[in-house]
Amino acid sequence: MSIRLLLAAACCLIVVPAAHAVEYNRVNTTASQISFTYNQMGSRMYGTFGKFDATLDFDTDNLARAHTTLHIDLTSIDAGSEDANTELVKPAWFDTEKFPVAVFESTRFSPAGDNRYVVDGHLTLKGITREVQVPVQLKPDSNIGIFDGELVLKRDEFGLGAGEWADTVVSKDIDIKFKVVAPAQ
């Protein structure tokens, strides 16, 4: 009987570590979302980007090889009104005729404890690339990983809102939130 218990315990020790390792390498963009909030003339405003592509290579046990990219179609912006949407694609803002896509590419994932990570990377917007750090929380749900993150974009760093928009009518900080949904592999 004791040999059976010992073998059962050994099997549990072998199986348990493997159960914790989870890989996510596909993104369900239909279930994912990118939104943003900002202040305009003292009112809180909300918007979304409807089209984006993302890649993800994330293994909970191998952060050294983790990588993600995000390509956002800036013409898919919905800032809550047709006037705002029309204005935001103009040269003073995104200049989508010259720069139709914003790109984030990770350079490193670092653990921050309790399914939280800091993702370092490069954000390119309007032809300007800046290094950014994005805090992300992984929320495992059955066989799905939900990656929630937030980034405060300093619009002056990317030349967003030139001319008449350079003042404080629109807040200098834009809060970008994302939810990336990826099935576990």
C-alpha cells in the first residue's frame, strides 16, 4: 500500500507543475477591445478603435520569449460623434492619410506578481516612436486568458492635437485601456 501512495504522490508532483504552465499564442480580436478616455472642456469623453490586429506569444513559464504586437487602424476611431471622428483623422491629430496605423511592439515582459506583468515596448504613432511600459493583468478564465492593461498616452509626445488643439481644451493625457482575449493552448 505504501508503494502505491508513493507512486501516486510522485505522479502528482510531475503533473502539478505542468498544469501551471499556460501558453497563449492566438488573439481573438472579435472579443478583444481598445478604448480610451480623455477630458474635453471639463467633460469626460469615451471612445474606441474598432479595427486592430494583434499577435501574442506568451508562456507563463517562459517570459524571456514572450512577445506581442498590436496594429491599430486609426481610421476605425469612434470618439462618440461624427464631428470628432472627422477631426481626429486630420493632420492636427492622427494624420491618417500619412500614418493610418499605430503600432505597439513589445521588447520585454517582466513579472509583477499575482498574474501581473509589465510589458516594455515601442509605441509608434504618427511616425514617432517612444518607449513605453504597460502594466498588464492576466485573468485566466477556463481556457481563455484575458489580458487587461492601461497606458496613459501623453499626446504632446506624439504631436497629437496641433494648432488650435494645442491648448487644454482636450486633456494632455489620454487613458488607453485594452482587453486582449486569447484562448489557452
